[in-house]
Amino acid sequence: MLTKRPFVIEALTALGLLAAPFLLPYLGFAPATINRILVWGLFGLGFDILFGYTGLLSFGQSAFFGTGGMVAAYLLTIAGFPHVVTAIVIGMIAAAIIGYLVGLIALRRTGIYFAMITVAISEVFYFVEFNPLSDFTGGENGLPGVPPPSFNLGFMKLDFNTDLSMYFFLAFWYFLGVVLALRIVRSPVGLVLSAIRDNPLRAQAVGHDIQRYKLTAFVVAAAYAGFAGGLLGVMQGFMPPDAFMFDTSGQLVMQTAIGGPGTLFGPLVGALIWLYLQDFLQGVLHLGSTWKLALGIVFVVLVVFLKRGVIGGIVDLVQLARGGKKAHEAPESDPNAVAEPETSPSLAAAVVPRSPVTTSDKPVIEARQISKRYGGLLANSNIDFLVKEGELRGVIGPNGAGKSTFFKMLTCEVQPTAGQILFNGRDITGQTVTQACQLGLTKSYQINQLFTRLTVRENVVISALAKLRGPFRMDMLRAVESVPGLSERVDQALALVRLTERADAPVAELAYGEKRRLEIGLALASDPRLLLLDEPLAGMSPSERVETVKLLKSIREGRTMIVIDHDMDAIFELAEKITVLSEGKVLVEGTPEEIKNDPVVQEAYLGGVHE
Amino acid sequence: MVNWGNLISQMFNGLVLGMLLALISSGLTIIYGTLGVLNLAHGAMFMLGGYAGWLAFTYTHSFIAAVVVGSLFVMIVGIVMERVIIRSFYDRPHEDQILVTFGIGIVFVEAVRFAFGSLSKIVPPPEMLNGIVNLGFMFYPKYRLALLVIVAVALLVLYIVLYRTKLGMIVRAGIEDAGMVDALGINVHKVFMLVFGIGAMAAGFAGIVNAPVVAVSPDAGESILVQTFVVVVIGGVGSFPGAILGGLIAGEIISITSMFNPGYAYVMLFAAMTLVLVLRPYGLLGTAGRD
Amino acid sequence: MSLLEVKGLNSYYGDSHILFDVALEVQPHEVVALLGRNGAGKSTTFKSLMGMVKPRSGSIKFDGHELVGRAPHEIAQVGLQLVPEERRIFGSLDVEENIILAGLSAKNKWSLDRIYDLFPRLGQRKRSSGTALSGGEQQMLAIARALVRDPKMILLDEPFEGLAPVIVKDLMTACRKLAADGLTIVLVEQNLAATLALASRAYIVNNGHIVHEGKTADIKADPGVLHRYLGV
């Protein structure tokens, strides 16, 4: 992952870029190849934000690469526009606008649909460039005569007409691209993008408008592609029509996958390997057009064996060399360590983060006659339900009683077929889960829904960001840490679920019990007015259960909570009032004592057919 | 002014192309439906069918032999591909599956280019189907007419295999719930292998029977793959009837637009796809399910 | 010799430990129940037996075969059959196709007539698609799919869940008939009355551990046990 130290990566990049034209030729790189690597690397920066960080695998980037390049080349040749950089920027803007429009369509679907739609997009642009727009694009001839940049500084004229001077022109833009991309991935937007990659449903559920974030990533990628396309024409003095070809998209995808997606530098490394092998196989081994076959095989082998590309492979090797993974196993769920911090002052402060709420008569959530029908199955029918401020309500019921459907309706994950849900007196029926979360209603899931490739802290930050920044904000250049109030809130949430010590551990390294606590921590970090816990004890060992019940008691202060669980002892211990659901209806409601001794409940649990 | 004779003959061309796309798309969609893998090498399968058939033809001079060899060869390629590579990708993310099949497709294309060069290869139609026929209202190439019948029969066979045989029963059940099929004593891995083979064969068969119309070249599969994707998005992923409907729609759009300006064929195709995505995001005959 | 012998079985969902050293023994022709609260690990036990959840350790001996590490289709071939809680009917196939599909790979299979004798409702609806069935019919079909393979033992997971009492009675009659014909049945069911009426012996599962084993008659007679592990 990217280091926290400021500007280390930037400085190393600058050094590398300065040294490369003098070192790489010794390894057999032709100067023109080095320049092409930079263009592909810049093209790939945007693509990596889209694919590596946001998880959207697009095969349509050639459309934006070509658009940016053609617009810039058209301005500089046929239109006779003199300013090279301005023309490239205009090309970039054109590509971004096209990206926005295409994104509106392509992002209607995810996964394989998205991939298929983007393949179609790239082909459409290719044909449009070739035929209807050939007057502007030169059709299959492309646009020759694109001038190199040159700046008249008054006292001297800077011309970029040699390979080396062109290199520095390109390196400057690549460096700027890296600096910008680093800002983006370290910004709140960047973190939300990673959250979308890891778990789009949870990113939505903690209150982020993921559709707009995805569109943002798509436009950013299109802009990078457009700029790189402009540079391509300027570098070659000719804008080739094959920039629009599906092959261009494919090459970008392969280079990124070879280098390592999600690293920003993966595409550059991939381009380096790709173009080097191309030169080597063609020029040195005289394999002619066979180079692509060889590269294809290399690519397949890499995808099969190296899941995270060359950079990922190197990282793994380094970790292996350092003596395997650090000892990260949790001190095997030591109940003492967990009970202890309760006395620590910081936690005591954290336990009462909210304005002291006492049980009042004010209803927080109220369901009026809600029903849910799935086809012929009536999962919930006419449920009336009311929880008051400060209450801790338990919901129990035998299997198939409709508990999870009921919970999903309360959190707006599914819409009731009939009825009305009020939250703080406001009708939230028909709202999305994102809107509900923004209003202060959050759920922790029965099956962990975490952002698995991020650290514990980043997970909590993602949830807190939604509360602090709203469902969508384009603060792409701000550092995550500089969001006001964020670190306090995150520290509090981590302390509440006792994960402060583990804040920097990747989620994948957590023990199961810790993941369960983080699951609750994610919900807490959005500081909900109403917290719903769906089977918080699911899958826990008896000692973990004891721990978690303690934890729930400790966060209970000042919050309104509803808990579903199968562990009735735990529910009886936690809740002051219990609702029993059976066959999609409310069977009874009452105190734990009343419920325990209610024959109707016994009957529901133990079965109705007597002989 | 619209030339009606021309329009009708283009609509016929659209029908032929549409049926062909329907067949190829059915192959793609049953593989995706059953195995959950989007095969980006599917276009290459189409191309391989053409080449294997062409090779068989140059040795035997028999069109029938070309069709048989072309289809069977691609089926075997599909089975081997599933067995050796795809199988280890079922548990990996969609993106990895897409990447690996994309790479495999490139390897196939480049291997063919390596072996036979970039020049296209011609497979002539059988003697009796050479020339044109007078349909009363227009003249039409005999082979294209025959192709319509050949592909219709192939689709019918595929339909029968899917809906009227035990294998088809297993495949349909496997699309729904492969785990339960396994628990009922049927080795789903073998079924997966076979489905991959049949799906690939649909593309390979299309590749060889189309060879007399469009000569085979290493890059022939690429545009077919793109068109197939549009067909599947329009029809609905995993739906056999959807593939047929989508194929016919796409075929007609391409042919009729090409009559006015071939450059806009893809624009119109894309416009149709966009329309479907806006109005029915899961495709005309698809259901919300796998994504 | 016992038909099924499970020792030290540990199963996980992902990294969540569900079953802890589960041990079970079932004799041929027995009807045995697994009792326990929701989430106790009963369904996971069944899925582990069927190979649908891969146990991390332990042994499952069934009719002389070791089942741990086997694929579900191999386990089905040695005569064990799960009727899953969600029933998992193939909706794109009709009733008869569902049954035929299930019997495809069976060595001995029941005739369709024998199935329809046991569940006349299925005979009347044999051309209906799986999605068009009522809950009770789906349950019958799920059981029929297992029976057509002529298994030595069936695992019934919540067969009566969500069904009307009339249907439950029908299904219980069918189960009694099967047991009388010598089929070994292991049953998970919330409906305690029905379970205790069907099974002769029961295990109680709590938090993934087997905490009690005994004759159903004894369990009925000792409300303390019931209250401790199941009661509310």
C-alpha cells in the first residue's frame, strides 16, 4: 500500500523519471519506446483508478484515448490551432465529456454486463471515427503533421523535437499525472472508490451514493485517457486511427493486469514489459508478428499464477523474504484483555459520545401495518412495531418467521408491499438504504460485510466519511485525514468495539470475532440514531458470545438499538422489551420475563402439531 | 428513395446474420448461465471453427467434412480449455475470468496468424449451392438461403438438446442451482465441461458455415464477439430465447443500416442496446439474477 | 454395525467455526432427530454429511465409506441423500422432470408410480413447473427427489417448516410409511411435537456441540432437558 510519509512516492517517481532516459537504453530500450511507455503509463493511471481502485473492468478506454487524441490532433492540424498544450487539454475535456455520457449508460449495470457494454462502446467509436467522421479524423489514414510542442519564452525558444526533449515533455505530464492520481486515491473519494470495489452493497449501506462515485471514476479515467491520446499524436507527429481500436483497450487492460492493478504504477510497469518484449521479440529475435502470440501466452500465464501482477508478486516476495507475514493473529480472543479497557479513561469518554439520551416516549421508528409479499409468499403481514428513544429492543422468532425481511424493510433494503415506516416522525417508506443511513438508521449485518482489502481503520473511516461528507462530494484533492472531525469519530468507534490496537491490520488478517466487532464498528461509525443489529452473535464461540454481549451492553448507553438473534439467553439478558415474530406476524410483545413464560411463544417455537 | 428490392434482400441478409448471431450468442449465454463465466474467447472460437473447417476442406474437398471437423475441433478446444484453465477460475472474481479468457482469445488468434498468416482463406460452398436463385421477387445467392436453413436447423438441434434431452434437463437445472444437481448424484464438473464444449461448438459451427459467405481471417472473431455481446445484453444474459430474439434484432439493425451507411451500423446497434438498458436493464427476456 | 458414524467433526463457514467435534451414530432403520435452537448447527451438520460444506477435520463413516473429502455427487452415489431446508426445487423443470433428473445417476431407482403412490398430489401435478407448486407440494417433491434414488438414509432438514397442519399430517404419514419400510431417517425439525412423535432417538445440538443424546421417550419425560436447551 501507499506509505503515509508525505511525498516519498512523488520524490521517487521524479528521480526515476529523471534517471530513466539515461539508464534504460543500457537495458536495450530504444528512446522512442521509452516515450511510448510514458504515454501508456499515463493512459493507465486513469484506468487503474477505474479498474484497480474501483473494480470496474472497462474494455472501452480506446474510445476516450482516441477522442482526446483526435480532438487535439484535429485542432493542431486541420484547424490550425497553434497551442499544443491547450489543444491537448481541450482534447482531454472532450474525452471527459464523452466519458460522462458513456458512463451514464455503461454504469447502469455492473460485472460482466459492464464489461460487455464497454466492449461495444469501443467498437462503436472505432466505426464512427472511421466512417461518418472521417473528414475530421482522416479515417483510416489518421491525421499526419501534428506539430511538436514548442514554447517561446521570449529570450529563448524551447523546442521538443528530439526523442530526449520529447521524453522530458512527456515525463513532466506523467509526473503531474502521478501526483494528481496519488492525491485522488488518498482523498476521501479514493477511499470510497476502494470501498465500492471491495463491497459495493456495504458502501451503499453506510451512506455513499456509489453510482455518482463510479461515474466520477469513469470520467477521471476518460480524462486521463484523453490527455494521453493527445500526447500520443504530439509524440509521433501523427495521430493514428488505431488508437480507437479495440486492441488499444485490450493492450491497456493486459498491461495493467501484468503490472499489477490497484498500484497506480502497474500500467507503467506493464507497458515497460510489454513494449520491451515487443521490441525484443521483433527486433532481436526476428519473430515478426509472433510477438503478440508470445505476449498473449505470457499474459495468460501471469493471470493464472500471479493474481496481482508483477508488482503484487514482488510485494509478496518481499513479504516472504521478511520472514512471512507478521504475527497478526489476534491474541486468541483473550476475554481479559477485552474486559479490561472498560476502565480506561479514554474509553469511558468514548462510551458516552452522544448527547445523553434517556428513554423517552418519543418514537424513533414506527412501522404501520407493513407487509411484504414475494410472489405468492407473504413474508410479513400487517406488522405494527414501535421503538422509543433509548430503548433496546430484541426481536426473536423461529426460523422462517420473517425476521430478516422485517429488518430489511426497516433499513429500506427492501420496500414493503404495503404499509408505512416512520423514522423520527418522518415517512421513509420508499427511500433507499443510502438515504436511510444518511438519516441516521444503520444496520450491522448477520454475515460480515466488510471492505476486505482495506485495513480496520480504513473500514471505519469509510463509514464515518459518509456521515461527515454526505452521500456524495467531489473532494478529490483533499487528504482523507484532513476531513474535520474524522479522526475523533473513527478513534471513538474503534475504541467502542475494542479494535484500537488492530487499527492498521488488514481485515483479511483479523480473527473471526474481531471481524464481527468491526462489523458493528462500521455501523457505529456513522453515529446512527437507531442501530439495528442482525444476529450480532452469529457464528461465535461461547466465549466470544459472552464478550460480544458485554460489548453490546457497553455501546447501548445513549443509543436506540434493535437486536435480532437466535441466542435467546443473550436477548433476554440484553433487551428490556422483546417482540416475537412468527409466520410473518407479531406474535406477542413483552418483557423478557413475560416472553419466557408465555405459552404462545413456547408453542411457536416447539411446534403446533400434537397427537 | 428506398429501393424496395434492395431493402428486401438486405432484410434477408439481416435474417441470415441474425440467425448466425443467435446461434453464437446461445453458445455464449449457456456457458455463462451454467458456469458463470463470460468467455471473451468466444469470438476466437468462431474463428477457429472457420480455420479448422478450411483446413479439413483443403485436404478432403468436402464441405460436409469441413463442417464436421470445424465443429468438433472447436468443441474439443472448449473442453480442454475448461478442463485446463477455466476450472481453476470458478472461485476467482469475474474480472479474473474475463482477463484470462480475453488472453486465451488473443493466443488463439495469434496462433492462427502464426500458422496460416493474416490473409483470409476461402471455403467455397458446396457445388449444388453455388450461384443465385430466383425467388420470384428477387434474386438471392443460393448458399445464403441454404445458410438460413442450416443455421435454423442448428438452432433447432440446440433447442432440442437443451429442452428435450436428459442432458438439457441437467443443464437447465444446473443454470438454476448447480450445487443441488451435484447433491443429486450428478457430477456437475463433467456437465460443466460438456456445456463449455457445446457452447464453443455453437460458435465453431457458425464459423465454418459462414466461411463461404465471409472468408475466414484471424481477426474474424473480434467483430463477431462485439455483436454477440450486444445480442446478449439486448436479449438477456443466460436466456436462450433471449439470444435468438436479440440475434434477430441485431442482424436486422446491422443489415438495414448498412444499406444506407455501413458506418452507422454499430451506432444504431449501440443505440438499440442503450434503449434496452434504459427500459429493461436485464434485457428483453432476461430476469434479474446473476450480474 | 451402525450405518452412520460421525466422529470429531469440525466445520466452518469461511472463518466462522460452526461445528465443534460433533459425534453421531445412527443404526440402520432408525429414525433419529437432531434438536436444537435456530443457529445451533443442525443444518450445517447435514450439509457437512452431504459434502456441501467441507469439514475441516473429523470422520464420517457411512455404510463402510469415508465421506469426508468426498464431493456431494459421490456421497449421493453411496446412498445418502439430503432434503435441504430451502427445498431447492428446479423451477425451470416440471415436477416429473425434477424427479427424473434426480434419478438419472441412481443405481436402483424407484418407479415414478411408486413415487406418485406415496405422494398422489405430485402425480396430479406432474406437468406443473417447479415454481408453480405450493410449499407443501415443493416439500413432497424435494423428498420424492431423494427417494427416487432409493437411498439408504435420508436427511430431512425442516420438512414441516412453514406448512399448514393438514399438510404436516400428510407428510408425517408418508415419513412413517418410509420408516416402516426400513428407510433410515435423520430429521431436523422445529416442530417438537411432530419430531418426538416420529423419532425414536434424538441428539440435542447447542452452539455447534452435541450436548445430549437419548431416547425421545426419555426426553419427553424429562422437561428439564428440553427447557435447558430448547426452551424459552
